[in-house]
Amino acid sequence: MTSILFLCTHNAGRSQMAAGWARHLGGAHVTIFSGGSEPASEVNPAAIEAMAEAGIDIAGAQPQQWSEAMLAEADIVVTMGCGDACPFIPGRRYLDWELPDPAGRPLAEVRLVRDEVARLVRGLLAELGVPMRVPSG
């Protein structure tokens, strides 16, 4: 089973949306972690709303500091805007997704970030050969 760690600065928007999509699409076929270098006190309400519109509930998520344990377990580390504050372990596969920070943006803009995160997560899971949930309806 593949494990993926999604990292951004505040662990309140991009990384939470990516983790939500990966859990939703990959289910039991992937282990997902998310963290931040400077965690916020709560997940961005606009990110929660945008994900809820897509049928994914991240309202119970709590921003957290990335940990050495997360890094040790992750096969792939996906960074999103945390630059040098993101940890680096030689030999680990890293991807850097350049996505705008949804903090303080209106819902319409957060939806665009959500949709781009979904596209990137789908592509990563497909590349890894992870069976994905088929959308209903």
C-alpha cells in the first residue's frame, strides 16, 4: 500500500483538500497524511465548503504540524507552497504542486483550487496504479 504525505504551510487548505480527495478516491488502497510547517488553528471554512460541494467532508480535520513519523511512513511527499519550511529526506520521492493558497480567497476561487487539486490527485493515484472510486450517478 502506498502512503502519501501532503504538506503546505498552514495545513488548512491545499493539503487538507488533497488529503480529502486522496482518501475519497483511493479509499483503503492508500494511507494518507497531511501536515504543515506552521499549522493554522482551523481548516479554512471556504475549503470545507468547496469540498462539501464535491461530496467530501473535511470539516472534522484539524491542522497539524508534520512529524518525523509521517515522513518515515510516507512513500511520496507532495509539497504545496511551503518552500524551504517543508522537510526533505534524501531518497524519498517528492512532488511540488504549485497551487495558489486559498486562504482569504472567495469561494469561487477556492473552487478552482479544489478542482485543480482533484485533477492532480487523480493523476497521482492513476500513475501509482491505485484503484479509484468511480463517481456515482
